[in-house]
Amino acid sequence: MKRIYFSFVILIFICFYTNVQAQKNLSQTFAFVLGSWEMQTSKGKIVEHWELNPDKTLSGKSYSVNAKGDSLLTETLQIKKIGKETFYCSIVTKQNEGKETCFKLISSKDKVYVFENKTHDFPQRIVYQDQGKIEMLAWIEGELNGKSRKSEFRYKRQ
């Protein structure tokens, strides 16, 4: 019984330490998102571009590009610290009266970063997974009208 308890305490410490490390150094933890990413869709493509700011926050923009090559800004993004916590913040075009919505980093395990805002209508979670130098998987999930929903974005580096 003591062994199980000790193992449990060690596991909790490792999880806590991993979360603390991810929040301490945003530029290193989230370096995998930097640059331009695209995902082909039936209507064109979605492009996400991330940059590192001098203050060590990350800024991103998401565009939809139609088959003619016309682009439309859909979101302005940031990964930043607010106090001691790390947040993924988004301003979605033509939503929320142009106000920012933030999602708190709740997990950073095995190159999967989960941001959550339980009070948001949809999504309640935004997730990024580092899949190496040329691929990145992102998804949004949560409940909408009482039904569980999930949308995936399989990006390739441009």
C-alpha cells in the first residue's frame, strides 16, 4: 500500500512539474507552432501563422483562403501569461463583439497542450499537438446544444 501511495505522489509531482515548466518558458514550450501552417479543405485552405514577440508571447493569425486565392482573416491569436498561468487567447472575426476569449493551459503532456474555458459556449477546449517539424494537429472540442462536438485541423508546415 505504501508503494502505491508513493508512486501516486511521484506521479502527481511529475505532472505538476511538467505544467510549471510549460508555463515558465513559452517561447521554448510552444516553439513548434512558430511559422506558417496550412490545411487543405474542400473550399480552399486554412492558414495559421505564428510569430514570437519581443516580450516572449506568441502571436498568431488564422486565415481562410478560397480557391481563387482570396484570403479572409478569421482569428487573431495569442499564447501568453496572465499572472502565473498560461493562456491561449483568441479574437474571432465577427464574434463576441470583437472581444478576446481566453483558454487556460490545463495540461501539457506528451507534446499535447490543452487549453480550457468551461464557460465558453463552444469550444470549451482548444488543443495543439506537436507532431514534429512538418505536421501539427489542432482540435477544438466541447458541447454545443447538449451534444459533444470535435473539429480537427491537420496542418502541414508551409
